[in-house]
Amino acid sequence: MKMRIGLLLAVLSMGALLGQDEAQFPGWMKTVGGNMGATKKALEAKSADAAVSAQKVADAFDKVHGFYKAKSVADAEQGAATAKAAAADIAKFAQAGDFDKASAAFGTLGGTCKGCHEAHREKAADGSYKMK
Ligand code: HEC
């Protein structure tokens, strides 16, 4: 009996956690969207500032990755992992002053958006985005 209650509580708290994360998801994507522009500009200017904004993108995708991993959505988990790794590469290369490699990683990062959005994002009637 105790076991069952324990299990029930575990399941309930998992659900609550997922619900909370889902509420945070748009914030992570806004962080991604906002910092993509800043990163692009900084890379064009060959500024190491690109590392700062790229790291924010990497941190946001770390959360997105954890979210989809918990939900066992394999393709989105993979997409988020690729995006996170590419953003971390930008930060690393920008810091090292290797802007060719940083820009290449930016291309990889930008290539992850569309696939995941087509599969997992839809536009609501009011023009805002939501998960599908
Ligand atoms: C692993 C899946 C995935 C990847 C990769 C991904 N997104 Fe998203 N994105 C979503 C989902 C799901 C939504 C809809 C839910 C939401 O709005 O938060 C979304 C919404 C957004 C929004 C709208 C946020 C809002 O609600 O106002 C922006 C901006 C955005 N993404 C930018 C990007 C950019 C830029 C990239 C690539 C660098 C990217 N995303 C990569 C899944 C992803």
C-alpha cells in the first residue's frame, strides 16, 4: 500500500513538473530568438560578445532538451541536443577568436529551428505559437 502511494505521488509530481516546464517553454524560445539576433550581429562584427549570447542559447536548449527527454519525444530531443551543441561551439570558437568556425556552428544552429517547429509548433488563431 505504501509503495502504491509512493508511486502515485511520484507520478503526480512528474506531471506537475512537466506542466511547470511547459509553462516555461515559451520563455526559453524567446531567449533563443532574442539571442540569435545578437549572436549573428556579434559574429559579423567578429566580436567575442557572440560567446555571451550564444551561451544563453545553449543554456535555453539545455532546458528544451531536458523537457523533451522527460517526455520521450525522440526527434525533438535530438534537435535540441544538436542546437545546444552548436550554440556551445559558437561560444567556444568566438571566445578563441575563430570566427570562421563560430559562423559555421551558427549555420548548424540555425538549421535546427525549422525542422522542430514544423513538427512540434503550431500557430494559434491569435497569431501566437504553441506546442503540438
Ligand atoms: C527541439 C524543438 C525546437 C527547436 C530545435 C527550436 N524550437 Fe523554437 N519553438 C519550439 C516550440 C515547440 C515552440 C512553440 C511553443 C512556444 O511558443 O514556446 C517554439 C517557439 C519559438 C518561438 C516563439 C516563442 C513565443 O512563444 O513567442 C521562437 C521565437 C522560436 N521558437 C525560435 C527558435 C529559433 C530561432 C530556433 C533555432 C535556433 C528554434 N526556435 C529552435 C520548438 C523548437
